[in-house]
Amino acid sequence: MFGKKKKKEESERKAFDAQRYKPVLRCSICNGEQVAGFKNLETGKFEEVALIRGEHELAEFMEQYGLEHIDKEY
């Protein structure tokens, strides 16, 4: 693809290994805090990526990784 520019969304999109990781939104039932990240499907370990303080930040996270759906865990 020499000489062609990628679309802005494609060039800024981040990748993750969907075979090993599941996108998750961790939500606290105590204080309402939400953290977006990825859960390792083999170990169950959660890796934090972003603190979510509103719908716009969640939408931005999902756009960055090309997600259409994210599961919530409490």
C-alpha cells in the first residue's frame, strides 16, 4: 500500500489478541468507578487500560480498539 494514506480511524486503531484477551469494563458496585481493559482468557488476569469517567470516554476506548460490544464485570 505504498503511497496510499490510511484512514484516520485505521491509523489510530490499537490492536489486541482476541484469541487470548477479552475486552471488559470493570464496574465497582461501591463507588461506581469503571475501568476498561482486557481479561486474559487463560489466567483470568485483568489488565487495566483506561479509567472511564463518562460515556464519551467509553466510546473513545471502544473506537480505539474497534469494539462494538464490551461486557461489564462487577
